[in-house]
Amino acid sequence: MATFNKIQSFTENLVNAGVDLKNDVIQLAFSNTAPATDVVQDASGTTNGILGSVTQIDAGAYTNWLDDLTVDRVLTTATIASTHASGVLTYDYTADIIITADTGGISDWRYIYLFDNTIATPVDPLICYWDHGSAITLGSGDSATLQPNASGFFTIT
């Protein structure tokens, strides 16, 4: 099971940069390089805590994906749910994310990042990432299913 990790600057960006989890374009990025401490813990979020500070897998690998990631890794708003109860907001993606490798396969990846592709300052702020624990390789025709946690991607209290 993948381990959830919140990016420290996300809470600041939620309040100060106007991250809108319901209406912004929320996307996934994949990496096989461990995140640097400043990516995760930089509270300013201007030079770190952004997608530009993540070493993504080869962009060509994204073109080899089928199924749910057909629009450049965008999580469609039709399957994003946020619920609010007793002062706790739960952010969830209501469907499994299925990645199927087309011809050529997909490069190794271990880390999956969630980021906001709408915000201009800072550009593409990171929200969180998951560490799968080991690299995943998909050969031609292989599939991987990313299952959001039964209690949602994350909660904000």
C-alpha cells in the first residue's frame, strides 16, 4: 500500500494562493526519484513544493497510458468528491485510477504526486504525494490500479 505524505506548503497555498480543490485542474505526476526534503517541507512553496522541483518520469511514458489518464493525468471533477462534516473536509476521488501500458511500456515510477495545475503563483503547487515503497514497471499491455484510500485522499481539519 502506498504511503500518503502531505506537502507542507499545501496548507499555505490553500489559504493564500487560492487552491480550489473543487474547481481547479488537479493532476497527477509520476516520479522514480525520492522527493528532496525541501520539496516536502518548504513552507514558502515558491521555489520548492512545486511540480518544477519534482523529477518526473520521461514524458514519453505518459503517451503510452490508456484508460483513466487520457487527458494528461487530470482527475476529472465528475469523480472528485469533497464532503464536509463536523469541521472536517474529506477530499476523495471516487473511482480507481487504472493505468494500462500501451506499446512500449511505461518507465519505472514509485512516487505519485497530486498538484494544482490552475494556480499561477506559485506555479503548479504540490498538494501531496504517495510513496509506493518500490518501483513499478509496466510492460506493454500491463496494468496498475491506483486505489484511493477508503477514507479519501486526505482530510483537512
